[in-house]
Amino acid sequence: MVGAVLALWAALTLSALSSATDAGWNEATRATGSYTALTLVAPTIVSCTAAGTLSKTLVAVWSFPPGSGYTAPTNINLYYSSNGVIANLLPIGAGGATTTGSGEGPYTTTYNLGVLGIASTTAAIGFETTVNGWTSPRVTRVANWPLTGPRTCA
């Protein structure tokens, strides 16, 4: 009986080893496709004005790239820093600035810094295009209200 079991086992094992399989990398099927990359272009700041003496206001006129189809507020992120340091720019929430305009622009964004007295003041602003969570490089300007001399925004 042991001999018959061994013979059966040998027959099953050897027949399994010698049988053909359908698995393999012999298939010639290939897949092809294409993709396009989206490059987000930053908005253009057309002008920047540091206005006011006691109640300071920073006004920026800006536009999206022509033909982009972008509109505010959907495709813009706004940033502001009250100390004029670009590295300290923080997102502006609803009500932090007033923006008027339509289409690709131009838009006018006004930041009211409030009553800061007669002391010298510096502030920074930043804009970036946004689409589906992707953002363009940020464009920035720094405004100055010196104790003497002209106000600047560059």
C-alpha cells in the first residue's frame, strides 16, 4: 500500500511539473497615452500705492494673465504682512481686504492698515494664482510710509 501511495504521489507531482502554463510576459499589448502640464502664471501687479498719513491704505491694481480665464476670488490667494517682511506674509481671510474688478482684471485690492499714528510704517502684500490647489509663484510689493519724504510701494 505504501508503494502505491508513493507511486500516485510521484505521478501527480511529475505531471504537475511538466504541464504548460498560460502565465508569462509574451503578450505584445502596449498602452500609450499623453498628458499636458499646467503652468500657473502669477498675476501681474500693475500699480501699488501707499496712501494716507494717519489712516494708512495700501492699494494694488493687478490682473490675471490675458487669455487665462481666471477670475477673483476663485483663482487668487491674497497675502499681507503688517511689518513689511515678505517672509511674514499671511493669508488674508474674508473681509481683510476689499477687491473690485471682474474677469481677468484689472482688479483693485485695498488693504486698510488703520490708524497707525504718525510713525513710519512698512507693509507688504502678495498675490498668487491658484487652480485646484496648485499655486503660481507669489508676486509681492513692499509699501513704505516714512516720517519724511515720499511714500513708496515697490
